[in-house]
Amino acid sequence: MLPAEIERLFDESPARYGEEHLALFQRFKNALNAGEIRAAEPDAASKTGWRVNAWVKKGILLGFRMGQIEEMSAAGALQSFFDKHTFPLKHFSADSGVRIVPGGSSIRDGCYVGRGVTCMPPMYINAGAYVGEGTMVDSHALVGSCAQIGRKCHISAGSQIGGVLEPVGALPVIVEDEVLIGGNCGVYEGTVVKHRAVLGTGTILNRSTPVYDIVTGKILSATDDAPLVIPENAVVVAGARAISHGRGKEWNLSLYTPVIVKYRDAKTDAKIQLEDLLR
């Protein structure tokens, strides 16, 4: 079985990688490209609704371990690029059903990009990522290694979806179906953004900063054994919290904090439905 073969090769590195090892990695990468295997997948039994497939991350790391640096320049002498030969640019055809608008975008091999995805230049999707059908990845947006993006999402201009390869057991960033990530947002450190949530412009989510839900009165934060989870339909904006003691209070300083100001309703849907015209 593929998982067992990848695990064995990861744990027992040969003195030299041969053709049989490269063939195994190509089989693995083909499965990644087809979306048949994923770095993380839905799991109803998990607290977050997701589980990590550590063996898949090991397979991606194997590709870097086996790869040799070679030239990957598309424009010849005009602009040179060099990378591991195991991770060239992903190949697409018109039959792939993916719009890649001209202008300097890159999508690395070993990731799944579903039909109906729109890629606005310049943007980048890294190895191990999964981007579901009908999603838009806008200009200057990054989908990091192993990040999982659902169907019909919008990753707006300048937004960063963080990636993670090591440690292999760490959950990557998860963005579920029909999520809107506003411009210049950042989602990092295994944060899970649940179905139909909305992140307002400039919202940053990570393990270190709690999220204040003024609708329910709850404070959401990551723990030692669980990431930050943004609830389904939550509308999150960038906010501030006054420092209540010491020099911070004396100087009237505040700290950044994300705030859930409402849960998605018909008015929210009306504001964002115009995006469908761009797809």
C-alpha cells in the first residue's frame, strides 16, 4: 500500500535514491494532484472536524529530500528559476477547467486544484495544498503548503493562508466550504475556519491571539492540543482590546484582537453575492 511504502522510505533512507524510489514518489504525487490523498481530511470524530495525514506530509518531505536542483525557467535567459526537480510547476490543460489568468502566478506540482477554480495574477499555491471546486484565489494571495481550502471560497487579494510541513503531525490551516477571506487577511498556525464564515479585511488569525465573540459572550482561543476554530457562519473583523494595567493602561494603548461581530445572515449574503459575477 502507498502509505506503508512512503512511511518505510521516509524512515529508512537509502544511501542513494534510485529509479524505483522516484517512481514511488511520482505515484504519490499523482494521487496528490488528483485529490485522492490529502495532508488533512474531514473527520467527524475529531474536535476540529479534521485529522492530519502525517504520512502524506512525509511523502512531500521525501520529494524535497530526493530532489535535485535544476533550472525551471519558463522565459529562458530573461528570468532564471531553480528548484528541486521533484516539484516542477503543475501541468494544466484547457480540459482541467481551471482559469489561470496571465500575469505571473505559480502553482507547484503536488497539489489539488479543482474544476472552476480561478487564479488571479500574481498568486501562488504550494505543494500539498488542496483547493476545492469553484474557489477564487485572488491577486497576491498565497495558499501555503498543505493548506486545505474548500469549495466556492474566495481568498481575496493580498491574503496569506499559512502552510505547514513540519512537524508532520501538525494540522495545517483549514478553510471550509463557502468561506470569504477578505483582503490582506492572514490565517496561520493550523487555524480552522468553518463553513460559510467571513473574515473582514485585515483580520489575522493564529494560535496566540484570542477571538472575542460579542454575540455569544465567548472567548475563543487555541489550546495545547487544539487549534483556534472559527465557528460556522461567523463574521470576524479586526478589532482592539484596551490594556487594563501597567504602562499600557497609563498610555491608553490597545492590542489587536479579532472580534466576531455577528453571524452570517441574508444581509451578509447580499453584500458578497456579487463575487459570483467574476467567476
